[in-house]
Amino acid sequence: MPDPVSNQAEAAAPPNTDAAQTHPESAPSTDAAISEQIVSENTTSTDPNSPSASQTLIQTRVKRIGLAALVLSFGILCSRLLGFVREAVIAYQAGAGAATDAYNAAFTLPDIMNYFLAGGTMSITFIPLFTAYMTKNQTDRANRLFSLIATTMGLIMMTGIVICMVFTTPLAHLLFPGFNAEQLANTVEMTRIVLPAQIFHYIGSLMMACLMARGQFLPSALAPLVYNLMIIIGGVVLFPFIGMKGFSFGALTGAFLGPFLIPLLFLKGKVKYKPVIQFTDADFKKYIFLTLPLMIGASLTTVDEFIWRFLGSSMEEGSISWLNYARRLVLVPIGLVGQATGQAALPYLSQLAAKGENEKTAQTLHNTLKNVIILACVIIAFFVILAEPMVALIYERGKFTATDTQTTANILRILSISIVFWTIQMVTVRAFYAAQNTLRPMIITTIVTLISLPIYWLCSKTFGLNGLAIGSVIGMCMQSSAIVYFYHRQNRTFKPLNLLKAGTIGVLLAAITAAGSYAGLKAVDLIAIESRTWQILFQLGVSGMLGTILAAIAARFLIPEQFRSFTKKVTRKLLRR
């Protein structure tokens, strides 16, 4: 099934969600601070041309991106944790088999329709256009842009839903050639349940983009939490009566209550909506011009999952489910590091691009990438060493067996290597979008995707199920490398070779982290613990602690400035409490 954060309702969370839920009209202090910082940067009296002021502004932007990313990461973490509960409930009740494969497959057609009609464009193409008007204090034009896109594209989306509902059966046959008649029938039925949810995701994403452009991230945090919660409730309550379709009805209800209703409440009084349909409007033409490449292009960040489902449908029963369970785990650090940082960086990069400050854009991007590369490498080390206990802790209960755990863990170890490539791609591509250039990344990612297709096929034929994970790693490596290289071609002040140092440090820290985690894993194995759950908890606790301690000691010497800055921030936070 689609992840509500990565695919349709990108998460972002502030620290005080309880208060915000009680008073949705008022943004929390963290959101307000970020919003004020975005506005104040445009009105500062400091001479931006002086070297000291320029460097200070760059450092300030990186810190603000870090603050916003931290806010977003907290929200994504909460959503991912609840997503794990969702997946654990599915694994407990249905395990990994024909029924779960059909359930996961049921989201493919809605995802494809959403991808080609929306292209993930709310936070990519709409924000720079909306921000440009807000920066110039042209609120009326910003409101009209919102109304125009919501009305026109909303009608197109609804038309697409109707067409897909009519042709669901033949499209399912095309997408899943390896399914038997019963699996296809279940897939078709559940697909028709979740298809209407796409209009709620689309309009909701547009509203959340307006709020994010204002520096308010709370709605994007709450939306996927409600979405996941309703899927869980739908599955728990309805599974005994209608099986996996209960989760599908939960997804439809959750899409309305979470991604649609929550941002609607927050947006009240901030943006005025008036139905507008005008295909010849200059703003609409510009939006389509920027969005069309994302609609017709292909990127492995999305198509990767479609490829898995297509090839996995011809493998043994449970293959799509094993891949899905592993993917959900990998998406956690991708969301926390790459997605959150990319989302947080986009408004700042958009401001710099609007002013034509290419050098400052390059320096801001470089400093941001350096941090995420190092962090991603360390995370990979934990995933490679602790894959099996992580999978067992989250999924191994009910109908999800030890064999399922081993299979999923093997996929996870391979797939986790792609974390660093996902994060690089998700941050760097925002620099293109900030400059309102969607054509070049579309061409790049489409070419890479086409080149990757035979690689996926060859790897799956050679290595079976694990081969799909290998193909994914190779493909994402090619895509991130291409994005970085061609951004350098667009902005010559950006020096990608400078990232090699960060990569080297990241690999060293990863090796040290892996050594500590492996030692902890083996140490726990020497202790006789009867309870399987307690054994897993001890493995994760001891291994994670040793790996973290060794990584912190190594970071103290390898990246002293970043280490001191991080410890100071943590100390200040603790002292405030």
C-alpha cells in the first residue's frame, strides 16, 4: 500500500501536537518561528553583498533548514511509528500471502493515477509559484492561483477516478499478469474502494502546500497520523467480516479525515477559495508547464514500487508483501533524513533562486547534503547489522512466521544501502524545483528509469526476490548521481566532488557503527534469554547503544565542528526542560 507520508501526504510535525489539535486555527510556536524567519529574511537590513553578511546568511539558512527539518522529522517519525503499527496489524492478521499481495496491489492503480495527474507536484511546483506571490505581498494572486489549481485539476482528477473505476478489471490484468483469478478479483474490488480517496489526497496536498509555503508544517504532520489510524481501525473492526477490504475502507475514510479535513481546518481564514476554471490563464499555463514534466516523466522514487509489484506478481505468493514490509522500514530513515530535509530546504532554496543567488544556493545545498550523507551512512550500518531483530520485533507475530522474518530481513539488508542515494536525490532535486526547472530532472529520471528496467529484470532472474532489491539499489545510485551531476551543469558554483569527503567520513562512521552493533549482537547471543521478545529487545538495545557510542566517539574526531554544534543544541534543549 502507499505510504501516506512518502507518496501523498508528506509529514511534518511540531513539538506540541496536542495543543494544536485542540486549537487548529493557531499554529504552534515552532511553526510560527519558522514562518517569521522566512519573512524576516526578506526584510533584513544587513547588506547581503558583504562577505561576512553573505556567509552569515548562508549559515543561518542552513540552521533554519535544520530546524524545519527537525520539526518535519519529528512528524515523520510519529507517522512512521504509527505506520509500523498498521503494518504489524496487517502482518498479524494476514501474514504474507495471496490476500496481502492483492491488498498491496490494489493501491497500484490509484498511485499511478495520482502520480501522472499530480506528479507529487504540490510541494514541488506549487510552492515556488505560491511563494513568489507571497514574497511580493500579492495575496490576491496567491489566492487565485490556489483556487484555479484546486478547481481545474480537481475536476481532472475526478474524471480520472471515474475512468479508472470503469476500466479497473482490464488494467489489473495488465499490471499483475502473474495473479490468479481470485487474486485479481480481490485486487479489483479493493482498488475500486480506494480510488475515490485520491481526490482527498490531491486537494489536501494542495492545501498543505499553501501552509508549508507560510512556514506552517503541523497539518502535514497530523494528516498521515489520522490516515494511518483510520486504516488500523478499519482493519481491526472489519477484518473479521470482510477480510483485507476492511483496511481498504479504513484508507478511504482516513484520506478524508486526515489529508483533506485537517489542512482544511488550518487553512480557514488564511487562503480564500473561489471556484475558477480558466485553461488559458497565464498562471495555469505556467503551472502546467512546470508540472507536465513530472506528470509524463518517470522517477525510480515512485516507479520502483510499481516495478516490484509487476515482477513480484509472477513470483511465489507473498513476494509483494515481503518487499512491502522491507520497504516500509527503509522509508523511515529516508523520510526522517531525506524527505524532511528536502521539504525544509525547498522554501529557502526557492527564495535564493528567485533572487538569482546561485552561489549561495550552491553553498546552502552543499552544506545540507554533507550532513544528510553522513547521517544516512550511519543509519545504513544499523539496518545492515540489525535487520533481522528489527523485522522480528515489528512483524513476527500472528500469521507472520520466522520464515517471513528471515526473507524480509534479507531484502532489508540489501535495500537499506539505497538510503543514502534516496536522501541525496530527494534533497538535490529540490534545487531544480526551487529554480522552477522541472523539465531537466524529468528527462534525467526518465532516462535513468528506462535504463534501470532491464537491470531490475536481469537481477530478478539472476537473484530472485533479492534481485529486485539489488536492482533498486543500482537504479537509485544511478539516479542520484545523475541528478547531482546535472545540477552541477546547471549551477557551476555547485561542486559535487566536495561531497566525496562527506561520503568518506560517512563510510568510516558506518564501519565503526557496524562494528559496535555487531559486537553487541553477538554479546547478547551469549546470554540465555527464554523470551523471544526480550531477546530481540536486548539485541536492539545493546547493539544500538554500542554502535551509537562508538559512532559518537568517532564523530568527535572526524567531524568536530558538527559534533560540538549538535551537542550544544542537545544540551540547551535539556537545560530548558
